[in-house]
Amino acid sequence: MRWNLRMKAAERGVWKSTELRRRLADAGLEISAGKMSALWTGTPTTIRLDDLDIVCDVLDCEPNDLLIREPAVVAARRPVRANVAAGGTVTPRLGRNRTLPPA
């Protein structure tokens, strides 16, 4: 996912994180300067749904405007697997409580 907060804020005429922080505070969401900086400059690892709801209200947008899916990134992370139906081989993954398949 790509975090699109700065673009949505710019579309609403908000160019500085301090301005967005003030607007969020006016809407009832007090954010520390550090957390606001993290939201503004990077992609948050977590965000409370209640907080996201207020951000969307202040910026007059929907959550899918702030969270942009990146299917190509997901596909690139998917492991390449051999096609077993086409005669490929299966390599067992050994781990806890796993044994080799019967010979």
C-alpha cells in the first residue's frame, strides 16, 4: 500500500503538516508533533480507524483516497513455485512437526 496523505492534503490546500495538525485538532484529534511528522513524511505502520475517519473528514476524502493499492508490489513478493501439474517437483519444507514424505 502507498500512503497518499500529502497529495490529498495538497488537493485541499494544506501544504504544511502543522496546518493539517491544527485542522485535525479542531476536529477533535490531538496528534503529537512526532506522530504528525511520521504521518506526513512516510507510510504509517498502523493507524487507528477512528483517527483515519477524522483525517478523511478533515480532508473530505475516502480511506481509499489515502491508501493506494499496489498490486505489482504484491505480485513481486509472491514466491515463484514450480508447476506441479506440469511435471514440476515439490520440495518439502521442514520445520516443527514436519517429516519427510514417504519414499
